[in-house]
Amino acid sequence: MSRSGYHDDCDDYLEYGRWRAQVRSATRGKRGQALFKELAEAMDAMPVKRLITEVLKAKDGSVCALGVVGQKRGLSIEEIDPDDSGIVAVNFNIAEQLAREIVYMNDEYFGELTPEERWIKMREWVEAQISKREAKQ
């Protein structure tokens, strides 16, 4: 199983539908929208535009998408278990479903890309998650 906790053997379509609804709700919610806006700002401020996979922060200082926010907030992200989505969610004040979704997009959906290409694709995805209605306010 991956860091996101997602797997390919879900044959229960109702369970899958409920999960996707929870992800959409967490994405559109107040905490989710706040995180996506903060993530966009933090990514834009990165001096080196690249994202890694598998960990929040590597020994060389490189970070994944959630690691960017953790650094911006001054969190001790080295102490957070990146494989425990519940702990990650608590530390980033988001729903666990959203934590798993962001990790999935960073590590698996865009996982085969170079760190620089991953940054571009993740930044586009993050922007697409920000509610245009909320952005105008």
C-alpha cells in the first residue's frame, strides 16, 4: 500500500462513491479551501520549484506538496510519520480524506514525473481545487 493508503482492489462501488463524496466535501470545505490557498502561495514562493514523493521532507531539504505547507507553517515535519494519514491530517488541520488525496496526487498520480514536472502539475491541480467563488471574496 502507498503513503496515500489508496489501493486498487475496491469492488464496492457504493463505498468508493461515498469516499469520493467525502474527498469532494473536504476539498470544498472551509479548511480544505484554506489549505489549497496556502499551498498555492507556498508553492509559488518556493525558490526551487520541485516536489518529491514518499516523505514530507528529505534530508536534502526537498519537500512534497504537504511538506511545502509544513515548512511555511514552521512545523517539525521531520517528526510527522508521512505514512500515517490520520496524524498528517491532524497536523495540517484537514480531513484525513483530503490528506490522502493530496498525497495520492503528489506521489502516485504524478509519481512518474520529474520533481520539476511534478511541481508544475501539482500547482495546476491545486489551482483547479480552489473554488472560484471563494477566490473572489
